Amino acid sequence: MNSDAGGRLQNDAALRRLRNRLRKLYHGRTPAAFRFQVAAIIIDLAIIAFFIASPVIQQSPSFLWLDYAVAALVAADMAARLLASNDMLRLIKQPTSWVDIFILLTLLMPTALANLAFLRILRLWSLSRSGSLWRHFEMRGLRPWREASQAVINLVTFLFVITGFVYTFFFRTGTGVENYVDALYFTVATVTTTGFGDIVLPGIAGKLTAIVTMIIGISLFVRLAQAIFRPPKVYFPCPQCGLRRHEPDAVHCKACGHVLNIPDDGN
């Protein structure tokens, strides 16, 4: 009994040390944590590039090996983030975790879930909700560009989701979609409402796809334009109500009237 209890205590202590180490790496601001977070972002971008290229390289003999290698990376990242979290249940309930779990399933079952593989690009959206990504923006004084960057990421994610959907469900003779580039060409032409007309999706499903693409695409373009051309604001959490966006020369919070002490960058 004593040896069993001692073994459990050692395991618990080792797990605590591991979780503390992962917390420092994922959420810390030390040079080591900085290097780790940058490496994690680069790996994420490489995984996203693989997802984008998957329709083109899926006939390659090495595709399944790459697919399962990416699955191992995604699973390891999910496990590490869970261990680094102070509230695992809360993390699991977040939409980004659901997206990652779904992506992992498509990687582990590439044949059974082949028709849903185009949704893997949602990993880009998941990355855009990562605190570590925007933390580096802040460290480089790029915080005002966060909103515009998120709008760009949302638009790019939408473009590739629709491209993957069109390629998956309309890739057949007679539709004009002969390859992945044709699907991307149709998506961009539809989102921008230029509608060249040389590629038209057939049937009611094709028309509905074009309608939804135009409506959401235009909304995302408007959101991007607002983020770029909106008068610049500073990001400073109000101590009382938590409002983060204020005018550069604001003295009081416009939501609650609390006196603000926004740091001056010296300009």
C-alpha cells in the first residue's frame, strides 16, 4: 500500500510539473515561451497549408502518411493545451475546441469523412482565436491591426471553405469545375459579385450555393472595410466595466464614465 501510494504521489507530482511547464510555454512571456509560441504558430500555418493543398495532393502515395502525421501533431497540441489550461472543462466547451476535435476526426478517418475534409481549413479560424498569436502582435506594437487582421482571416477562411465545398460536391463533368483552381475561381468571382459566368453551378443546390456565398462574402468584405477604414482606437481595458476600445484622447469610458489613464506612447 505504501509503495502504491508513493507511486501515485510521484505520478501526481510529475503531472503537476508537466502542467506548470506547459502553462509557462503556452501562456508565458519569457524568451523560451516566446520561441515555443512562435514555433507553434509556424507549425499551425504549415498544417493549414497542408489542408489547402490536400485536394491537389490527395492522390499522392504519401498523402495518408502526411495525413496521419498531421493528426498526431493536432492531437498532441490539443492534449498539451488541455494540460496547460486551468479549467479543462471550460476549454473543451469552447467552439475552437469543437473545431479541433472535428478536424482530428477527419484526419483519423480520411476516407469515411472525405466529403467533410474541406472544413479542415477552419483550423485557420481557430488559430485566429488563439491568444498567443495576438500576444505577439501586442509585443510588436501592432495591436491596432488586430481587428483588420481578424477580418482578413475570416474572409480567407470563408473563401477556402466555399472553394472546398464547391470542389467536393460539384467536381464532375459539365459543371465547369474541372480542378481546385476552377473552384477557387468560381468562389472569388461569386464573392466579389463579378460573376464572369463561365463557371455556373447547376441545379437548385448550385444557385443556393452562389446566393449564400455572395451574401456572406459581401458581409465579410464590408466587415474588412470597416476594420481598415474605421478611425483608429486604442485598446485599454476599463477597470470598471471592461470596455477595451476607446478614442485615443479619451479621458472617461464612454460606457460607464470611469476615469481612464490610457498610457501615452510618446507620439
